[in-house]
Amino acid sequence: MTQPVREAALKPAAAEFYPFLPARMWTTAAHLAELVARYRGICAEAADRANRVLSDADFMFRGGRDTRIDWAHASSG
């Protein structure tokens, strides 16, 4: 069974911070992360899980799986 693709959309309230993205347009989170990283002058692959390219404050997410690590609840093995 295939996993649904993680999608993201820019929140209208954050549109002024990302003038190159239309608000409320759903697309793959990976593609948006690449666009935002390029705009910021960083490599999307270089951003680690604790320093996400797409923030919850600025973007809405749906589908797929949230791969971020919750460090407050992660076990130390």
C-alpha cells in the first residue's frame, strides 16, 4: 500500500514573507521546501529535522506522514 504524499500550502497570513508563493495552493511539501530553501539560499537537503524549511506557523500540512522528530518525547534508547 502506498503512502499518500505529504502536501503543504502557504497560510494567507504568511504570504508577505513568501512573495513568490501563492497562498492556499496545495502542492507537495518536498517541492515547497525546495522552493523556500532556494529562496533563502540554502540547500533543502542540508536542513535537518530540527530546523525545518517549512514552519507550522507559515504553512498548513495534509496527507503523508509528518517526519519531524518531537525531541521532547523522543526516547534515548
